Amino acid sequence: MAPSSTLRAYEEEREGRDIRKLRKPVVEKLRRDRINSSIEQLRMLLQREFEEQELPPKADKADILEMAVRYLAERMQTPAPGESS
């Protein structure tokens, strides 16, 4: 391999790493935004059930997820009206 092609390959590799380093925080922020948005939507969808369970107004994400899991588990155990066993 000629010295110039080795240098070019090294520069391309370094440029690729630099681009990934720049993109990583942006991709991570988008991922966190999606998670936060989904948790907020979940909280809004289950607002009535959360009021019955006395969810604090400033509940953290883990509280919302735990209560949603508990609610869904209860719903799966209770047959819907009109369903026969």
C-alpha cells in the first residue's frame, strides 16, 4: 500500500470515528426524548387509574412504569364483562 493511500485510509477512519462521536449524544438525546414522551403518554392514558392509586403529582418515571405494569397485570387477571371462562 502506498503511503498516500495509507494516510487517506487513516484519515477516513478517523473522520468516521469523529462523526460517530458527534452523532452519539444526538442519538442518545432522541432516544431519551422518545422514552420520556412514551412515559408521559402512558401517564395520561392511565390518569384515572393513577388517581385511584394516589399517584403523587410529581411521580417519577419508575413510579409511572410500576403502576402501569400493576394496572395491566390486574386487567389481565380480571375477565372483561361478557367474557365467559
